[in-house]
Amino acid sequence: MSPSQILNQSFTLPCGVTIPNRIVKSAMSENNADSGGKPSDRIIKLYETWGKGGAGVLISGNVMMDSKALGEEHNVVVEDEKYLPELTRWATECQKNGSHLWMQINHPGRQAPKFNKDVVSPSNVMLPIMKGMFKEPRPLEETEIWKLIEGFGRTALIAQKAGFKGVQIHGAHGYLVSQFLSTRTNLRTDKWGGSLENRARFAIEIYRNIRQKTGANYPIGIKINSADFQRGAFSEEESLEVIKMLAEEGMDMIEVSGGTYEKAAMMGRKLKKSTQEREAYFADFIVKARKVTNAPLLLTGGFRTLEVMAKAIENKELDFVGIARPFAVNPFLAKELIEGKITEIRGGNVDTGIGFIDKMGFMDTTWHAENMKIMGKGKMPNPKLSPLKVFFKFAWENMFSKK
């Protein structure tokens, strides 16, 4: 088979659902909801465009399961059925051309900005960066932990009712599920902390709750860190053990990523030579993960050439290729890869030229989010969008205009 044909193979998940091809648009935060977390016409238009682009699965950006715990001011919130009509329209418009839309469900934990009144986490460990934006979290009581588990399940059930073809638990990048997994943020001495089995309990109970509510034939995935890339934090060895636990539970797709707000490895700014050669940011880890599980694996971050993507699938290192930011530049790249129209993905330039800004890495997210907003207006993205203009717009909207 040609590389394009390899990517265009279908794949049947453990739950029995067949995905049309091996390309997944991984989650990016749209941060473009209407007031109250209502899915906006802009987000629906964005996904309608992506739905024409040929990806097997489109995973939404952060959908928050609690309106009192937002990661960003304009996150979509699904904690009850009041937005069911909008969610149904989102799923319907997006999936007209055969792509599967999955809802990524998240809770920020201590990574909730200060505008949230009550910030919670496994323990009262404050985020040590950008202290003006975050505050010390309150440790969760056990009854609250069970309420959160129930909340994840409720949001997944609403997604299923709306017509989303699957859900993904966000267990990476330092958000709440990730905070339970790491000994840096989980200092608990009860059954939710201490041993790895205890720290993984939160993620596993969320999966079980969703499975019980949505049934045996509904796809459930999770995004998990290969490591937190910090001393004393969630390690590769621990991640492999948790992946085995999740696979034994019946998880339908395990997406590998890495890093947190403190150490943003998922942004790919500093890569080992072996990783550069193989393109994918966590390529070395996915090989180790494959050795411990046959569960479907999705690897996201850094893929740029058709040949490397196809080779990874052909070698059975992974089952799905995850692509994120390039979809904000070219919404049709999956179709173009499968049809052989392109063999290499090209991104945009996100550097402002101002050293201290570019080192922080947040311009990656901001620049691509701006292009997603352009698509939300029914226009095509602009690969030559000025990073400096985007920065000044961001600064005005988030720093100066609110003072």
C-alpha cells in the first residue's frame, strides 16, 4: 500500500465502532463560546468546516464539565442539558461528511484562573508560575471527588444524546486528572493518593462512570501524559503502568502527549535529536507504550510528513496519527494527505520576534486560536497572519481593556 492508502485504512475500536481512517484532529482550545459556556455559532461553523476536511476523528477543545471551574473564560460548558439543541446542531453539522466528532471533557483543577471563585485540586499545591493569574487551590473532600466523577459521566451522557460519536477524558497537561496522577500535586494520604494505584483511581473511576452511563458500544478515550517532565512528577514508568490499567478497563483510544503549564513539552520547543528525526514529539515513548498494551494508541504532536505518519502505522507503533495546530492553518489537510495531494504539512510562523514573548510559548496557542476564530466567521485561515498583531490584540483584550 502507498502511504496515503495506509492512512486511509479504517480501524475498529474495542467497543465495536469503526473509524473511517487513521487521521485524528486532536484537541485545541477554541475558547470561543457564547456567554455561560453556550456553544456558539462560530464554533459550529468551525467544525462544519473541519467536517469537510476528511479526518477520521475530530476531537473538540476543552469542554468543561463544571461552570464553576473554567480553564478559560470562553470555554464551552456542558453540565446539564440546557445547551442540548446547540450541541446537537454542532454534532450534526460537523459529521455530515463522515468524520466522527468526539467531545473532550475537562476540569482544570488548580489551573483554573483567578476569576474562578473556588479553585480545587487533590491538594493545596499552588501553580508556581504566573502567580498573578492563579491562586492556591482548596483540597477536594472525598464527597466532592465522587461528585466530579459523576459530573464527567453526566457530561459524556449529554454528548452521547447530542450525537457526538465519542468522548475523550482530558488526563494530560496538568489539568485535574493529571494532578491526581502526579506526586507533585497529589499529596493525599487517603485512597486517592500515595501509591500509583490510588493516584490512578480518579481517572479509572471516571472511565467506569462514563462506561456505565453510555453503554458498552460508545467510544471512550483518554489523553494522558507520557511524563510531566519535572523532577519528582508523573514519570514515564508510571505512565506506562497507568496505560496498562486503562487498557485493561477497556479504554477505546489512548492519546499520548506530555508536559504541563510549567513544562510545556507538548508545544515541541525543545526536542531531542532522535525525536526531531522521527518528527513526533513523543515517538520514543509510543514504542514503549506499544510493548505494554494492544489498546488503540493515538500519538499527537510534531508529525509533518506523510511518509513518517504511514511508517509509524505500518510498523504498528501506533494506530492513529494525531495532528492539531496544522488544522488551524489548513482545515482540509487530512483529505489532501489521503488523496496524495500533499506529502508534507506546513504550519505558520508564530514568532513575534520579541525574545521574551516567544520563549513563553503561549503565542502558539494564541496565533492558532485566532485562525480558528477566522474560520468560525466562515472564512479560510490565514497562514501569514501577523504574530505581532495577534499578540497586541491578545494583550488588549486580556490585559488592558479589562482594567
